[in-house]
Amino acid sequence: MKKKKRKPTIVPVGAHPSVPAMPGTVVQRTTHIEITISGPQPSPEEVDKLVKDKTLSLGDALEFYEALVEDIREMYGTDDPEELMRLAMESEDLWLEEHVHDLEMYHALKQRSH
Amino acid sequence: MNLVFEVHSPVFSSKDDVKKWVNQKFREIVAEIEMFKRMGVVIDYVLFPLLQNGNKFLWNVRGVIKGGTGFSLGVSFEVNKFGENYLVLVKMGFSWVSPHSKTRQRLTSVKNLNTEFRSKKFWRAFSEKEGSRILVRWDNYPHHPDSGSWPFHKHFGGQKVPASPSQEQSVVGFFEFIKAHLGKS
């Protein structure tokens, strides 16, 4: 095990109210976290193979986003990333922030697949 | 190994150098995620194709974490031209999500996301309509100048939660945070 950076360990100040609905995992606010770099890192050759093996085809990627974007349209009434970003800035809804990138990916995939 | 996610690139004089740098960052992230897979924190992950749209390179990685939670890392490399030179601005968002219990249960038994991608209905893990919740989200969008770690900040689930200072400013940091919390389960 190789330690790269050591900081004070977790300082719990109480679980977030959203936590009880997630059994089995406790999320706590922290001020610091210990960064311990351990575990085998892949070689450049292994990374080449991982990229090849783990990258989805354009068709599979588009299928994933089409299903997700259908939900986004239903929830927010738009599939325009700029409109969603505007809504995200107004509401600070984390899903909106997350979905701005989803919509950008979706439109780029559609463009690429045509 | 990056302990801080770079917010921008060095200045480049050619588009080829920009592409090489983006490709290098992409490979570094894959190596970091794979390391956490080998440590047993990540069960498996899939890479979405690196896409170019106008002056942006867009990329996404999604995966399953031990216990059936999920993660999504979205990265946008925005290429800006200044005179004859180029600078890449990097925006990233990393969400740790808790899917609906049924989806979560199915995800705990995932062996290989690439082969089980369709049958597991993986998109459900990332849809609030399907009952998924964001537990923690980190991003470097520059909209919380008072967060103490600008532009990086994190949010704890739900809506309208104030950004709190983030000590985790890299893929390694995000997974170390998750690993620490999984260890407490």
C-alpha cells in the first residue's frame, strides 16, 4: 500500500436527512478525508484494452440515453440542455445539473449516429 | 494519478496536441476507475464513446458501486481558441446515486455491465422518475464562489442543498470518499 497524501480522517457531524432512505450506507458530512492510494493500477497496455472492451457501441449508448431522455422530457418538459441549465441555475436541483450533461451527450450521439 | 482534477489544460499550438491531451486525460480517468474496481469499491463500469460536438468533447462513465449504488461521471472538454493557440476548459460532474431498492438489488448481482447492460435496465439507476436519488454530487461548475474550494464543491442529496467545501477534487478523491462511507456500512 502506498500512501500519497494523508489528511485528518472523517469528522462526522451527523448524517444527512436523505440518508435513512438508503439502508446499509451512512453518508456523513466531512471536513477532510484521507486519500490513500492503494490497489493495483492498470498498465498503459491494460488501459488500451479496457477502453476497447468497456466502451459501448454508439447504438447501445444511444439506446441508454433515449430511455433516460424520455424520463427527462416527462419530468421537465424539455430536452434542450440550455433550457435545463437555466432551470438548474434557478432551482439548484442536482438532477437538473446531472441531466444537462446527459442531454448534451444525447444530442451529440444523435448527431454522430446520423 | 491525479489528486486534483485539472480545470484547464496547458496552452497548445495545434489541434492535434489538444486531442492528445484530451485522450490522455480520458485514459488517466479510466486507469483511476479501474484501480477502484480492483480494490472492490467499484463492481463494474461502462464507458460511453468520447464524442465531439462543436468545440466540445463530451464523455461519460457510469458504473455500479459495491452495495448496488451507482455513479456517473460526466466530463466536458471545451476547446477555446485564443489567437493561434488553444486552451481546453474542463467541466466535470460526479454523482453518487442510490437507485430504487429493486434496481439496487439487481445491480448488486451485476458481473459484467457490458454484457448485462440491456437486461439490467441500467438507465433506471440514473432516473429520478424511477426512484433514484443523488446521495452526493461533486462538480466544478463555477457557480458557488463561496464554497471554499472554488470551483470544486459537493452537494448532499435532495434539492436546494447549499454547496459545501469539497476536499475531494479528483476521481480518486470521490472514490476514496465513497470507500470511506462504504466501510462504515
